Amino acid sequence: MSTKRLASHPYAQPNDRHRRNPLRSNSDSRPLHSQPVVGQNGQQARPIFSNGSVNSSTSMLTSLSLPAQMAIESQRRAKSKASGDQKPAFPKSSTPPSSTSDSRDTSERPPSTTSSSTGPAARSTGLTYANVTKASVTKQSSPPSTKSHCSVASQISFIPVPVTRSRAQNTETRTPPPPKNQVLSSNDTKGDAWKAERRTLEKDLERAVTEKNGVLRENENLKKRIANYDNRISSLERTLREERTTSDALKDQLATFQQASLVISEEGNRALKKCRELEERNAGLEAEMQKLKEGAREAEEKQSQLQGLLDSRKQELKTVQVFLTTTDTCSEADVLKLVASLNAEIFQTSAYIAGLVEDLADERVENLTWQQCLNRDTFNLIEARVGRDLLDFIGERGPDNRRDPFPLQLALQAILVWWSTFMVNAFCDNSIGNELATLYRHVKEKGEYLIHPCVRSETQLAAKETQAVAARWRAITIQNLAKFKHETYSSFVQYSIFGILRMAGCCQNLPTSKNATTICESIAVIEKIWKQIRAAVKEGVISCDMELVHGEPGGKFDRTSMDDYYMEDEILDVGSQLDDEPVLCPVAVGVKKSTTKSTDNPQVRSGHNMTLLKPKVVLASALAHMA
């Protein structure tokens, strides 16, 4: 370590006595370096520099732990034994310091310490440090221009001086420090030893500081652990208080339960006593009950006989009630709603089919006759249901019907109206259906003796049934006929529609075209609706008879039972002239209601008819307007 660097070291700075020591204890106003340090042998040790000042860094040594101080003392003793002398002395060959140096050393030398010092530091310890002398070393190899004497940094040596203390008088006897005129025999060698010892002490100091920091950290950890233990103790105390409170509550509850147990025990005793009384009473009741069982057995035998008779009468009454009840499962409003949807579907289907001829190209149009479009039987049936006048009008126009397909629409509506009305009113599609309809009409209305047409023998049926019985017979008959598969004439309707379209100029391959599929689907929708109407009027209505009606082609127009469908106010004035106007064709379905009531004469019945929905027709005068 260079001289300049040693001079700037905190250990070599003088007058540190008056500086504020940062390591000063809060509990003692004295600096920490003024507090004594006790060595291994119990002697007081005091650090003294050669300039007589006590450095603040030396006070840090006093805060070392006892093992660190003992290690420093052991090193010092080993070095002292190696040199052979514990007191430093200047070698005989060395030159005494100059007067200038002596004067400076004298001014910087600390005051002498008497052997009779009884200060607090002297009384508290048994080990002190001797003063460290500072010598000026003259470098012989330096040039003449340099100073003859160089100031060598203070060499620090901690020399233990034994102190004799009298316990009785509490005094100390100090050995005086060595004289100042003694110098080291070899300054360079001793200086190197001091430097090495100083470095060793600095390392020990650093280790001591590190150990102190570790102790401080451990102290902080211990404080935290103590705080945690305090918190845990507080928590345990709270838990203990809560447990004590719970224990007290449980004790109170136990006392309550014990008291309740006593009450229950008393009640149990009373219940046992009452139970014995009831057992005695029960024995008497059992004897009485045995007698009653014997009587009940006889009553059960009689009751079983009566129950069998009652069941038979109940079954008979239930069978009769089926024919006597007049409760309808389907109301008139429901029937009218279904008929309205049927008329709407008929109109839309007819308008769609008639509109197909408007899209035909001229090269695809063919001029045919009715004989080429329909067979004779079909044409005769269509002529009776649509009207001869309308068919003649369509046949005369031929392909010109593309310009105004409304006559085709009327013909299609008439066919669909007739088909729906016929299928709803008939019992079934063959001759048996006509016979059943005739039989039902005679039984319900005329009250005459009839010969059944299906039986060749002269079996006579008397019409004596009421409306409820007749309607129930009708419903049962329809339900049983529905189990069999019957023809709906949908194929006949399709054939008739295709014939009318061919008459209007459509090609021969119409049944295989894409439009044919749509036509068949529309006809299936109409069939589904009229089946719902049939189930409603034939099976759901018992209090009366309801049937579908439509205008007959060629008949007279009756404003009380029909409605004009096609622009009647533009063709003719509304008035009496409409009554004389013939009907061209029907275009919408109507609903008629009929009831039969008994009179005083069982062979005579009174009937009442009422139109719920008027059918719509087109008058013959509409042809002139269409032409």
C-alpha cells in the first residue's frame, strides 16, 4: 500500500475525536470508540494512533464479537513472539527524526495517560492499546531535489499492555508507553509487516461487519417470527375464547336437554299407562269387531250380487246414452271455417291451372275438339256439372282462351266444387253409399215404412228414431266405413282438368310435364280439406244434419239461397231481374243445416232447414261480358 494511499485512509486521519461517530449508540452519549474493549485475558484495550488521535474506524473494532477480538489478539501475540519484543523500538542504525518531525509529532501526540487513571473506560476493561509511534523515514535513494525526510503513513499496531487493578481501591496501574526515541531496526521490514497486519485486520473487520449484518438480518427475522408468533398467540387466544363460549353454550344446551329428557320421561310414563288402558279397550273392540266381520261378510255377498246387477244396468245405460246425447264435438263455426278454406283453395288452384295457358307459345298450340280431349262418359258428366253453355263457349274459342283464361277458371272451379260437395255428402263412393244416404233420409224425415233395397225379402223398417239416435247411427256408420279403402275420384278430376287444358290449346304431353305435378299436389290439398269437413259434419255434429250445397248449372238464381260471384252489378241491375237469370255454373261451396223434431204423433216429424253459408254462382249473363 503506497504512502499517499495510507495517508488518505480513514485510520490515518487525525482529529477524528471531534467528528460525529455514525456508529454511536442511542443509549450512550459517548462515541463507540470511547467504550472499552475487553480482550481474551480480561485486560482493557484502547486503540491509540501515533498522532495521538482516536479514529472513528477504530470504534468499529470495539463492536466486534468476542471471537473476532480473540482472533486479532492471537495474531498480534504470534507476531510479537516472532520479533522477540513486544514493545516497538527504533533500530540503532536508524537516524532519529528531525526536529521538524519531532515538533510535528509532539503537537500531534496524545496526552499521556497516568497509571492511576480511574475513568470509566479504564475501570470497565482490563486491556488497553499502547500508543503507536510515527517515524519519519529518510529515503537514501531519493534525488537531492526531494525532501530529506518523507512522512511515512502511520503504522497501526495493537499492543496489549497489562493493567494491574486493585479491586479493593478500584484503581489501575498502567505500564508507561515506550519512549519515543526508539525506532525500528528496519523500517521497511517492519512497515511491510504492519501493512500485512493492517490488511489482515481490515479483512477481519470486513468479516466482522458481514457477521454483524448477518446477525442484524437474523435479528430482523427473529423479530418477524416473534410478531408471527404473537399474531398466532392472539388468534389462538381468540379461538380459545370462542371455544369457551361454545363450551358454555353447549353446557347450557346440555342442561336444557337434561331437563327436557326428564319431561319426556314423565310423558313416556303417562303414555305407557294410557297404552295399557287402550290395550284393554282394544281387546274388547276386537271381540266386537269379530262379530261385525261376520255381519260384513254376509253384506258383501249381497253387495256383490247388487254390484253385478248395477254393472249390467250401467253398461246398458252407457250404450243408450251414446245414442241419446246431442253434444257436438265440432261447432258450426269450425265447419264454416273449414268450408271457407276449401273455397279459397279451390279458387287459387283454378286460377293457377287456368294461368298455365297464357304462357304457351304459338307453335305449341293445338286446335282440338271435346271428343279429342275427353271421352264420352267424362264429357257427359262434366257437361252436367259445369254446364253446356260454358263448355260450348270454351270449345268455340279454342286456343283463343289464352288471351282471357277466365272461362277456363270458372269451369275448373265448377268441377272442384261438385267433386268436394259430392264426396262430403255421400256415405261412400259406390252404390251402397247412395242406398245408405236414401235410407238415412227416410228414417230421419219421412217416418214411413220402407222396404230395404238391399234385402230382397219384404223386410219393413219403421222410422221412429229421434234426431240423436239417427245422427249417432250416421256417425257410427261413417266411422266403420272409413276403415275400408274407397275411391275418391281424384284421378277422374285430374283427367277432366287435363282435358279442359288440351281444349284450350295445351300439348298432348301435359300429364308428364312439370306443371302436372303441381296440379296433382293442389288437388291433394283440396282432398285433404274436404276430408276434414266430412269428418266434422258426419261424425262431430249430432244435434243436427249439415251438408254442403252448390248451385245447379241451368237452374234459376235464388237470391235467398245463392250469391252472385261475377260482377253482377256491372252486368245487370240489382233487382227482380236477377231472379229470372239462369245459373251458368257454381264457383263456391255453401253449407245447409237441417233438424228434425218429434211431434205428438210418433209417425210424424217436423223438419227445419237453414242456410248457414250461401253458395256462390256465376250467372249466364257473364258469357256476354266475357265475349
